[in-house]
Amino acid sequence: MMCKPIVLSTGEWVLPVSTWRTTDNSAKIVVSTDHGKTWRIRGACHLPKDVRDYDEHIIVERRDKSLWMLVRTKYGIGESFSTDKGRTWSQLKQSSIKHATARFFIRRLNSGNLLLVKHGPIEERIGRSHLTAFLSRDDGKTWQGELLLDDRKGVSYPDGVQCTGGTIYLTYDYDRTGAKEIHMTYFSEKDIAESATGKTVLPPHIIINKATGLGANVGAGVDNYQVPPLKGFADRNIFIHETEVEIQSAVANAESSEIRYTLDGSEPTQESPLYFRPIRISETTVLKAKEFIISNVYAGRFIKQKPIDAVVLNQSRQGLHFDYFEFKNAINCTADLEKLQAKTVGTISALTFPYKADQLPEYFGLIFTGFIKIPTEGVYNFSVTSNDGSRLYIANQLVVDNDGWHGSIEKSGQAALKDGFHPLRLLYFQAGGEKMLKIFIKSPGKEKCEILSGELVH
């Protein structure tokens, strides 16, 4: 485990590292004197085998220019000191900071004070719960404040940074074998100081990463998120006459943030209009919104569109026509299907595999064609969950693009349609692994559901 590097008063970069040889029980530091171009081992603190537990050591330069190393051990936190810039270290001893056998976090703040994040009070050794922040104004001799960040069981591995404005951002994991989430919280040095007066409100926090278990096609089962998006956005949003856009916060404690927006495609700033009620849109518009102080900018294009006319069918039969393909090697996208000769053709009552999944080969593809019956005029939302790629066309327009190699993921799109029959075309291919294909429709004023067989004809 390599914890955060620091920059010494000499300008040298110091990075804590460890090796795991039985003859080398040491928590090392490596140093760069050329801004990271080259690194050399400078020194190490010996860790006795009977107390060693992953190290995860953190280095602090104290005001007297000595170095303070804090190390994760079986008894909690061990400490060692160096007065020669890390070349030699004192014998490891137990720190007065009581802690679980778990990762902790300590960092010099912009003010010069030290920030410590650990489990529970300074003088107590508890399990992996109650992540709490403390301040020290005397290089760790004493600690003040006791800002509770997250009181749940199963929180661990805190790590943070402080921005130039003073806000401290801290990430940590929660329930790593169950929920499998990475959270982020933010607070200030003032919040920690005020916690000593009895402030008990937990700082806001959001989920920034979650292991989904989608399989090897999606980064070995991990779906990496940025800050969770504001709710109410899609890349492309269709309306007929006018629409109201309701934006919801991504922050758990929404009262601690504000949402600003623009309607001209420009980036929102803290001077942009403040969102406080649904935004009414009557013309094609690019709406951008940002949640201050932590959010990315989220953009959605709201398109005013006349409903597409239905087609007249003189005669029709229930179900869809399908072309079935098999190939020796995996293809890359649905467009490759159109270059191939179908192995079989037929009709099917629903948008599903024409053969049992256990009878299908590793590599195959399908093209469905026909018409879908739309009961009333309006904007319809279509979504496709597939593994691997798929593309859905409605009324000869690409509505859902879920193409390429990937695990079972869902994508959606919209179309404004008049009542009656509209052409439908779905392309799908499987390039190994799980086989999945489901198509959903959300009619105006109704819940999302799978497209029914009675709505499909050819």
C-alpha cells in the first residue's frame, strides 16, 4: 500500500512504500530530488514480524523539520521519528493514538495544523465504524475537535485532500463485501473546531464508486462513477409542445448545496440563475446545470419535435421477422451483422431470443424487423438492456445506441410518435459471456414495462 506523498521543506518529494520479503520487514521511504523523474530509497523503519500488518504508513514533516512516521500495526498505530530527512529512523513504538488495525489518515492542512481521520475517539480503540476527524495545532501532541463523518459499521480506508479554498474532501469505502461503495464527504477546518461545541450533524456525503459485478467486460466487475449525476437529465430529451424539467440533487444532504443552470449552452457558474423550481421549456434548448460545490456539469438537449406520422398497413401478422446469424469469431458492432448472410430466418412473437439460451453458440447475432403499435400520440421512452451490443430504430430513427462489447447495461432514448404503427428494427450481437436482451417501453403517464407481443406485427 502506497499512501500519499509529501513535499518536504527542502523541495524533495517523499513517498512511503513497503516491500514484503521475509528478510526485509521495513516501512520505507523513497525520495525524488527531480520532481518525480527518478526515485531512490532513502531509509526505512524496521517493523517486527509479530506486529506487522500491511504498514500503510504515512509521513508528516513536523515544524522542527523532523519526520514523523505513523504505521498501521496489529496493535493499532505505531510511530517512528527521523531527524536526518528519513535516512535513519527510531525504533518503532506504540502511538498514544488508539486505533483499530485499519487504515487511518493524517495530513498537514493549508493552515499548518494537522488533520487526523480515524475510527472513534482519540483515546479509544474501536472497530471499523465512526470515522471521525480531529485537529492538532501542536504537531500531534494533542488533538481537538471530534467531527463525526460517518457512524456506520463497515466504513474504512479514509483518504483526503484540501483544496485552495479550504474545503477538505475525504473518500472512504463502505461495506466492501456487501454494498461495495466508495463515498465522498467534504467539510472544513472550522467544522472540526465547532464539533467540540456539540455540533453533531453529519457532513454531506455521496457515493462516487460502486462495484456492480457486471463481469470482465466492464473493468473486472467494477463500474467506475464520477460524482453521481444530477437527477432529471438525459443527453437527448424529446417534447412536443412544452416540458418542465425537475432537477434533483446528487448530494445526500441537499440543503448544503445549490444548483445553478444556464439555457444557452454556456457553463454554469456561481453567478448563473439559481434552480429552485421546475424549469419550463417551450423551444429546443440546451440546458446545463451544476451543483455547487462538488458536482460536474450535466448537460441535456431538450428538443421540440413534431410527432412522427404513423404508417398505413393494409395487412399484417402478429410478431416480428428475424434474421439469425452465427460467426466463428466475435464481431465488434451491430453494423458487422449487415455484412453477413443469415443462417436462418423466421418470425417470433416477442423481442427475445428465438432459441433457448443454452442452445445458442458463443457468437451469434439477430436482426428483428416489423412494426410497433403506438396507442396514443406522445413522447415514448425506449430502453434496451443487452449483453453485448444492440441498436434500436423506431420510425427509421436510431433511438437507442447500446452498441459494442460490454456487460449487461441499459441505455435509453425517446421518440415523439403519433398513434398507429411505426417501423421497428433491432440489431443485436453476442460476443461471448452472458446472453442478455430485453426491450422496454415507457408510454406517457405509465410505468416502464417490456414491450408486449400484442404490440408487434410484421
